Amino acid sequence: MLVKNRMTSDPLTVTEGTTVAEALSFMKQHSVRRLPVMDHRKKHMVGIISEKDLLYASPSPATSLSVYEIGYLLSRLKVEEIMTKDVITVSPDAPLEDAARIMADNKIGGLPVVEDGKLVGIITETDIFKVTLEMLGAREHGVRLTLRAEDKPGTLSEIAHAIASKGGDIIALGTFGCEGTQDRTLMVKVRGLEKQELLQTIEPLPVQVLDVRN
């Protein structure tokens, strides 16, 4: 799956001359937490602003300024003064896991998607979470089995064949490393078999059952 399959196309943006107060109101109105910042002609992206940036730019609740003074200051402060200018971006043809890795490594919650120098979308941590839910079958009904197995060729094939031979249908599958070992933790979600049937199917295989639940 690629970034372009999950990004929001034609994302909401603000211009560099937008005030902090206007940007914060715009975010709340549209329930978004970050906005690419365009130049005044709206042709080129010049930065990105997050809800956190805007809130940090607002005076502390303990300030001695009056509400009128605070409003005046925010009415004059522009997003160009506090935006992130060195924006980390991603291509629409990048694998989705690359976008997730970039966000995790840089501790950011979203990436503008740029193609040929043009902003074409935005991908956020929420989009990644939704894909994770789908991959793990979180909204599907079935028996969820967690296994520990040696990391060697043919292990997944052997498990899948055993389940299929009993009429089971694998609707989700995930593999994760076991810290400090060469083993793998496997999460398999199966429909078409009851819990006990699935356990009996798996029992002859060289795996350790860590958890099973509906």
C-alpha cells in the first residue's frame, strides 16, 4: 500500500500571512491538528504549522495580560513567525511503512505529500492507525491467536496450510520480533473455526501459544 492510497488529497492550508488566532480557529472548525502553510499566492508550500505550535504561541493562562491585550497580540502574530520552515515531506508513491517510519523517527504526527514540488496531500498518524486496525483485523469477528515461533522459512506457510485444511480463513496476520531472540511473535486472526478447534489445529505445529481469544 502506498501513501497516495491513504493520504488526504487537496489538504486544507493557510497562507503565511494568516494570524495565529485565525489558524487556530480554522483548525478547530475543521477538526485538524496541522496545516501546510502556503505563500501568499498559494503556489508553493513554505512551512507547516501544528496545533501545538499555535497553543505554545498563545500567552500562558497565568499571564497578567488582559483578554483584550491577548487578543490584540494574537491578532498581529502571523503563522510565518512560528511555523516550521524545514518541512519533512513524503512522495505519494512512497510505501506507507516509509511514511510511518519517518513520522516515528522524527516524532511528528503528519507529513505533507509532495509531487514534482507541488503539495498534493497530507498523511497523518491517524491514517496510519486506521491501516493498522485493518491489518490486524480489529473490526473483524474471529478467533485471535498469538504464537511464538522460530524465525525460519516455511513457518507461516505451515501455519496457514494447517488452518486452511480445517476450513479456517485467515483474515489478519501480523509478525513481530521477539526482543533478544531470533524468534517471531505471530498474530493470526481466523474465522470459520471455534477457539478449541483452532487450538487443536495448531497443537501439532512447532509453535508456542501465547494467547487465544475471541
